[in-house]
Amino acid sequence: MIPVSPTVFAAGFGLGGDYTPVVFSTLTNGTPCVYVGMRAAPKTA
């Protein structure tokens, strides 16, 4: 992953050379999460 800002990274998946944004954020209830490919995954541990 290549850092773009303190909370945004560019991740290269696969062999196509395309980058996908990976965004670390916080949900409205305060739970930390990561957004990858328009999906949010909350931190569980």
C-alpha cells in the first residue's frame, strides 16, 4: 500500500496495475473501520 494521506492508502491488487483506495475512518457510533471497494469493515479486536 502507498500512503496518500494519514488515513488514505492506494493498494495495488492483482496484476492489472490498478490501485484501489483503502480509507481508514470512524463510524458514527465511534467504531474504527476501513473502507475497501465501497465496503466498510469495522474493527473487531
